[in-house]
Amino acid sequence: MDQLNYHLQHPPRCLANFLVEPATLPGVVFDGHGEPTNAIFKLKCICDASKFFVRGYHSRNPDFNNVSVFLSPIALHCASCGRVAELIDTEVHGHDGEQGASCTMHGDGERGYFSCPDCGPQPFIIFARFEYPDDLFDEECDLYRGRESDFFTWFSLRGVCANCDQLCDITDFECA
């Protein structure tokens, strides 16, 4: 079975609020578990616009030199029609979230906007990447049957700034 094609034709349920199209990001190196199956989608609003402000939670990760991180739940705010749609909440999406056991840091309180390092808060063209393990379609994995695309083990969000065209690393989450 061509697992990449399967995942590209069956996007995870967290993308249900968006129009999606398979995409590639040549030369982009992703963090993750090193799994070979990485489905990437370009996201669009249901109004067919493709630029979003990204809303989530700013935090510092004490386990990694207090580096600034952008946490879930993440929503996208359409720059054209103003619609705000939820994208991902690691408490319920991804391998562990689907089983009620999120393994990522989670934000709370008031969400802030992700900012381009050069331009500040700007709309972005959004690309969501989902990493999948090879064993999702194995016979002993009955838990996943029919829901394989929801059991991604890593999530990455990249955005192209609408102002300067810089490709920005918005966030990465381990989901298993």
C-alpha cells in the first residue's frame, strides 16, 4: 500500500474546518521521529482564501534552554473573511490525543498571534505536516482501522509570511 497517497487522500479530522490540497515544501527539514511518511497540506479557508493569522499560546520551554514555543490549541483566523477555525488541539488530536493521553505542552488563557520574525503579526499561507509511523496498517493495529490518518506521531506548522515571503517555522509537536 502507498501510505503517503492514502494519507494525502484522507486528511486527519483536525483539518475538517479547512479546504486542503496536498503540497510539498522542497528543501524543508522537519523535526520528528524520522518516519518516512510525511503528508503535507496547504490550507485554505472555506471562503477559498489562503492567508491566515495564526492564533495560539506563547510559552517558554524550561526543558530546552527556555526557548520560546508556540503551543496548541491553534486556530487560524482568515485574513479575508474573518472566520476563526480551530486547527489542532494536542489534547484530542494526534496519536496520543486520540487515546486521551496528550504528550505535549498545552496552552491556556488568552491566545496570541504568531509573528513573522521580520514583520510582526502578519497573515501567512499555511502548510500543515503530519508524520506517520509505518505500522498503522499492520494487522495487529485494529485500534487505528479506518482512522489511520488521525494517528499521526508528529505535527508541524509552517507559514509563508504574506508581507515578506519568508517561510517561518510556526510550531512542531510530538504527538506520540
